[in-house]
Amino acid sequence: MRLMPFVVGLSLALATLAWPVVASAQVICISNASPPPELPVYDQPPIPEPGYIWTPGYWAGGAYGYFWVPGTWVEPPESGLLWTPGYWAWRDGIYLWSAGYWGPQVGFYGDIDYGYGYSGAGYEGGRWEHGAFFYNRTVNNFGGVGVRNVYEKNVIVERGASRVSFNGGSGGTAGRPTSEQQRAAREQHIAAIPAQLQHERTASADKSQLATENHGRPAIAATPKPNQFSGKGVVAARDEKARVVPQSVKPGLAPGEKPPGAAVGQPNANAPKALEEDRRGVPPAVGNVRPDHNPPPGSAVSPPPPRDVNREAKPPAPEVKPLPDLKPPPRDVNRKAKPPTPEVKTHPELKPPPPPRATIAPPPAHVVTPTPPPPPRATIAPPPAHVVAPAPPPPHPVPPPKPAPIPEKKPQ
């Protein structure tokens, strides 16, 4: 009895092939009484060529339960259209699936963080400008493809971002559509194109994509193109605890080298963004880092080996941005090249001679040297009035006159 809702829902999904591609509202089909598993962690494969837009993977409902539809690059049906992913929502005791669609504006997709630009509201992976699609280099993985229409805008990734895959109910996201998102859902838009529908049918026929078989870690988590489930570019889900250290330069490119067709004066398009989570040793959120390696052609896709948690994590290498290509100034071929100035080397044991003393050159003969004026005479300032002049020295004492000798009396 529990399989009956899946059978009815799957029949409705297959019937959409006969529906017109233009619709005025979202197609709601397929219901289930149990919630879908958490979103797996996987790396985005490189873009196959310019013009493709990334569509994230999701859990779809089938006759045997939930199965994973890999994320893939899709060519939009018309210029100026963006993809609104589908989502599960809890309503009246069951989980209903709202299918995705193409439209000029990104509508509501359950406030679910699908990663790679789909952080819960809108799309930060690119935008349309004058009929051309421009890619955000911090979100998309270009690989070795030369993409000219690029810009750079940082996307904030919260630590420990939720990987819940449904809206509402117990444990689901709590976001509600805004008026603009509701208006985008009511506008005329285009349903999933046949390549996307065939991509989902191929995933439903693969037993390894069932949640009961892979336990939330599908072997094929993302593909480079719709319905391409093998070969180069196919990515498997990885352990959520495995930490991917971003590389500053893609393998096969020398430091500072640009891929063919890269825009002049722009940083290397292959350099992934060093996330804050990687610097702090926290695993990144769902699908917000690019792969650190590409498997060789024809090799089996397998998840990366588990990381030794006891080993001390090394800080990521700083991002290397090459300098813009600067052309040297044109050389004047008619001008004679000056020989280089020979380098003067001093002997290590000899001291350099002392600098010559400065000499004063004599004045020219016709210059008459003026005679300097005589120095002014020194004048003695009169003593001030209140100063008493010293008394003159006393005269030398005059010796008293000698007394006259008394004549001696002769005896008579």
C-alpha cells in the first residue's frame, strides 16, 4: 500500500512528456509519508563548454523509494532563462514534490541549500547580460575550458550549513516564499526540458541510485551533461567529514599560466576559492568547493580515500593570482643602443682611496677684493652715578729730617 503513492506520482511525472512546455504554475506531483534523506556532499564537475547552466542534484520519489538524480550542466531552452530547482515540502502530514522550472527569475525552492550558487534563495552562480550568460568564477568549476564571460563575487558559506532536503515539518527548513518569489511562480515559465526528464528516468532505473542501496552516498552524484552516467567528469559522493584542500593552480598548468581563451587581465579561472571553512578545519557546505582532481578518461569513479583525522591539518596554500599580461613598449630600432656601463669591482683587500680635499680657487684677477673696514675702537663706558670712585692711594710717607749734630765742647 505504501508503494501506491509512488506509482501514481511516477505516472504523473512520465505524463509530463506530453504536456506543453509552457506552464503558468509549478507542477506538484508525487507524495510520500517519510522525509527524503539529507543532501549528499559532492564536487561539481567541470563545465563542458560555455553556455551551460548548473542544475543541482535532488532526491526524487519512485516506486521503490527515494533515488538520487545527479546534478548536471544543462543548456537553457531560451536565452535569459534561469533554473528554479524543485523541492520537497511537508503539507498535511505528507511530503509533496514541487517540480523545477525555467523562467526569467528564480522562484522559491524551499529555502534549501543545494550548493554551487543555490544557497536557498536566488542564484549566485551567474547572470544574463545583453543576451550572454556570465559566470561567477568563485562558484563554478571551469576545468580546462576557456570561459570569457566571467566575474567574481564572493558567496558566504555558513559553518555547519544544513543539508536538509525538505521544507517545513519536523526538522525541515523554515523559509517561506516572498512576494517576488510567488509572483515568479505565477508567471509563465518553461518546465524541465526533455533532456532533464530523460536524465531523471535514467537515474530511476539505476538500482545503485536508490537511497536504500547507497545510504545517502550515491556512486553517481553529478555528471558533466544530462544522461551521461559514465566516463570522464562523472563524480561520486564523498564523505562529509573529508576535507578538500583547495588548489591554487589546476594540475597541468604552470604557476601564473592561463588556460586557452581566458580573459586578459583576469585571475586564473581555474583557481578555486579558499573557503573560511577550509582554513578553520571545518568541512565545507554542500557543493560549494570544486574538485581537487579529475579522474583519467575511462577510469572507474570512486570516492576519495578517507582522510587520516589524526594527522595535523596543513593550512591551504595561498591563492596565486597571475599578473596581467603587460606588453613592453615598442622599441625604437633607429636609436643606437648604448653600451652597458662596465661594472667597477673593488679589490676585497684594498681600501678605496680617500676622497680628495677640497681646494679654494683664488679669485679671478679682475675682481677687486674690497678692504675690510677697521674694527671699531673700544670705548670705556663711564661708571654709573651710584658707583663711588675709589679713594686715591695715600702719598708715600716722608721721613722726618735728621737732627743736627751737636758740636762737641772742647775743654779749655
